[in-house]
Amino acid sequence: MKQKSIEELIRSMQGTEAERTLALRSIYANAELRDKVENWVLGHGGSREEAQENFQDALVIFDRNVRSNKYEGTGTWEGYFFGIARFCWFERRRRLKPATTELLPVHLDKKAESFEVQFMEEERKEVLRQALENMGGRCKEILTLYKSGISYQEMAEHLGMSSAEMAKKECYRCRQRFREYLLQRPDLLKYLKDDSTDD
């Protein structure tokens, strides 16, 4: 099947429902891209079934980003799609990571303290998540990607930027904005820095 150019793909996906459906089918039928995503997931601890689900998750996000003009058309759309697929896998692994750890004898001595520490850590994560939500827009997306641990090159591909250096600069700018936001909210800053509760 002849692959669409970036311009053709964007035009189709932003066109009529019939055009969009055909464009999505052509992406889904792209064996080379599917194999690339599958091999990457298999190489990072996933199964073939998980790779297929991950491809579908990436397709949903890719479709949404193209139709909402988040994809700027720089680089190849396949590279952009692959960046989304990798991000989806990082997020899936993060969500599936067990929230509890194996109970060892050393844990028994900590009694309720370990539960309190774990609870406070969860609370801290929720405060951080809400603070990120308040950033909104592109900075929220950039900081979420940064937090997932992907490289600047992968971030650039995911966001449709021209280079890793550009992604690094944007990430730095957003981190500065986030710091300024926290500095204006000393209550949040104190809570995030506090490692223990007051007696």
C-alpha cells in the first residue's frame, strides 16, 4: 500500500469522517510501523498482545493530536507515531507497576510508621499531579514526558519538534515556570518538601 505523505495524512485525518477512517485504516495496516512498535515493546518487557494494545493506544492519541493541530508536521509522521507509542508503553508500565512491595521481616518492625510514610508519599504525589494540571497546555505535556524519563530526542519526536535541543530548551522553560508556580504557592512547596508530619 502506498504510504501517504505528511500533508496527505493530515488533510485526510482532518477531513470528512470517511477520509479519516481510511487514513486510520492505512496507518493500522502499516506493517513496517506495527512491527517496529511491536519489537520495541517486546524488547522492553511486553508481550505481543500488549504490543497490539499499545499500538491501538498510540493510534488514538496520534489521531487526537493530528485533528487538534498538536502535530506540527515536522519530521516524519511515522517517527512522531513511534514516539507516542513509546510514551504509551512507559505510561502503561507505570500504571501496572505494583503499588505494594513484598513484606519482609524488616518491615514488621516498622508497624504503622511504614503505612503513614507510604500514605504521605501518595498524598505528595497527588499534590504534585494537581500542580502539574494547573500548568495546562503544552508545558503540562512536556513535564509529564520529562517525568516519565524519556530522552529529549524521544520527546522531540513525540511533540513534533525539530530536534532534541529544542525539546531540552522547551523542557527547561517549562521547569522554570513550574518552579515559579510553586514559589508563588509556599503551602504546596512546603508540603512537597516536608518528609515527615509534625508531632
